[in-house]
Amino acid sequence: MFQFQHIGYLYALGILPLLVLVYILTIYWRSKRLKQLGDERLVNEQILGFIPGRNTTRFILLASGLMVIIVGWANLRIGDKSEKVQRKGVDVIIALDVSKSMLAQDVSPDRLTRAKQLIMRMTDKMKNDRMALIVFAGRSYLQVPLTVDYSAVKMMLQNASPDMVPTQGTVIGDAIDMSLKTFTQNERKYKSLIIITDGEDHDENAIEKTREAADAGVVVHTVGIGSPQGTTLYDPNTKALKLDETGNPVISKLNEDELKSIAAAGHGTYSLLQNTDEVANRLVADLDGMEQKNFDSVIYTDFTSYFQYFLLAGFLALVIEWMLPGTSKKSKTIKNGSIA
């Protein structure tokens, strides 16, 4: 099985679209300048050593070299030796609220970022439990199915934002429904759902859905994030203050009563997210205290790495790009001016 040892390094590939944009803007700027001097084709002919397409070739070599070096940096490898091990744990689903109210800044830096930090801390402390990730607002979407690969959860968590869910609002009941479909249906225990939200629920059936989950053997914990007094909301794109129909500022408040009621109906606990480590420790302790089941897992104990091939290919691409001659800094003077 192929895998990346340092999958987080692949985020560095995000620099490539920026390089492409800069190159396109440079080509546009150069073409515009040449047209000011005269016919672009004739002007190019006056430049010593000019070869059509050479700049594009050099850019492709540069971008390709950087790309494969980054892939090599992440260390693509394949498992050679595997062992079947038995783990004991529970199935945990994290339901993360990504509605726009989670961008409120009554906690630093904002509610959604703090919620992500909590999940990150939990994955660092968990060992044998299987975890899944659901994001929800007006609708719910499964991002990561139940897995012991916590790095996959962390990777998807980085991109969690209100843009992932086109239907806005906060419908906790829909997140609970999605969780029930994700859990193994033939078991009535070993299951826990952790809902992280500000509790501004637009679903009157959340308590009823929680009772259904409890009847199916799911322990439901809730984590509230925000402040009871609330704060104003700003549009993330325009930075303008959000107003209601009457022109008054929209105030987003933490609804603790709702979240406490859901936790009680789900035989779980409610936590106010203030100290991230404390809440993470408490939730992990609750999971460890549950009755656990045996998981048969295959793990790889020996790997063959291929990073050296990628690094070599990237280095060769950069050397070739460097060896390609550029245009001479000296150029023929033309009637309307000169080009350096």
C-alpha cells in the first residue's frame, strides 16, 4: 500500500498555482510593453538569442522540479511487511458545525478555529479508537469515514469552512442522522458522537433525534463554543457587519441550554470549550471509560521509501532549467526604443 510518511508537507504544493499566476501576469505585462514599442513579433526578432517558447519551457521545468521535490519531501513509500494486530477501542464520530456563525470571534481567534484545535488535540491523545468526521450547517456531509488513520482526519480538518456546506443554518438533527448511518448498524454499543457547535440550532427535532441515537447505543457528547452574551457577525468576504431584516446587527449567542439538553438525552456530557486541553482530556477519558470492542487491523512495520527518486528528478529538472540559455541582456536598438 502506497502512503505518504509526511502527508502535511503536500500543502506546500499550494505554491504552484501562485507561481502559475505570477508567470501569466509576467507574460501579460511583457506583451503589453512590447506592443508599446511596435509589432510584438518584429520586436521579438530584435532581441538577441530570442527563441519562441523558451521562457515557457523554463517555467515548466522550474514548476515541475519544485512539484516533484515537494512530493519527495513528503516521502512516498510502500509497506513491505505487514502484521495483523488487535486493537481495543470505540467508534467515535466528530460532528463539526461549520455554519457562518462559527466565524464569530467571541473566542480567540474564532469559534471554528478553536473547534479545529480541539479535534486536533483529541486525535493526538487517542490511540486505538476509530474516528470519523462530519461537517454540518444546514445539511450534513461525511468527510472521513470511520478510520484509525488520524492523519486523514487532520488533513480534511484543515479545509473545513462554511464554504463546504452550501446550505447555511445549524441543523443538529441532520448531523445526528448522518452519524447513525455511518455507525455499524448491528451493534448497540461501542459508539460515541461528539457534536461541536455554538448551539444555534434551527432544528426542533434535535432532542428527538438524540433519543433515537441513544436507543441505538450511541452516547452523545456536546461541546459548546462561544459566549452566552454573544457577539456581532461579519461577512467573511466583504467584512461588513451582518444586519437582520430590521437593520439591526445580528448577534450570535452560545445556546448552552440546547446543548445540555442534547447531552442529557444522549446519556453524555456537555463541555464549554474554554481550555482546549482540559476539554480534550475529559472527552478522551470518557471514551476510554466506555466498553470497548476488538478491532482487527493490519499495520505495516517495514517500508520502502521512494523520496530519493523524486528528489533526483526534481534536481535534474532545476539543473536543466538553469542550463538553458536566456536572452542576451544586450539587444539591438529599434526605432521606437530599446529592450534590455
